[in-house]
Amino acid sequence: MPHVIVTAQIRIETGPTYVGDEHSDPELMLKLEADKFKEPGNNFFVYRSKLLPRQILDRLEYLGYRIAGVAGIGQTCMWTLFKESE
């Protein structure tokens, strides 16, 4: 069952929205308008989208994903979504 983690800073109405790690499905990342990005000081890549979290969640729902959990971590809001295996 594929999972996606979506995170954004508390100011979620402005973005950016992080939607995957360097091993995420490139086709899905394209549908979320996300580009691979390396934060200064990190030794790993993430996918980042200019879309708002609400827009990302709407697209993922359209693609068959469902929210499994939501959490607040410091100044970050995180959604975990899954899609049933076909």
C-alpha cells in the first residue's frame, strides 16, 4: 500500500509544501507539481511544491489517496496518506 507524507510550516496558507523524499514516485511528484530540492546543509533531497497543502491534499484525494493521520511537530503540520493496493 503506497504512502505519502505531506508537510508544511504552520503558515500553511502560503506554502511551500513538501510532498516526498528522494525515493518518491517521480510520476506522482509531477502530478503534484513538485521538484526535487536539496535544502542547504542537508545531504538528502526532498520534493517541494509551490501548491498549498490544501491543493496537494485535494489532488491526492482525486488520485485515490486517503488521510491516515495528521500531526503537529513543532512548527510543522504533517499529513500521512495512503492508497489501497489495486
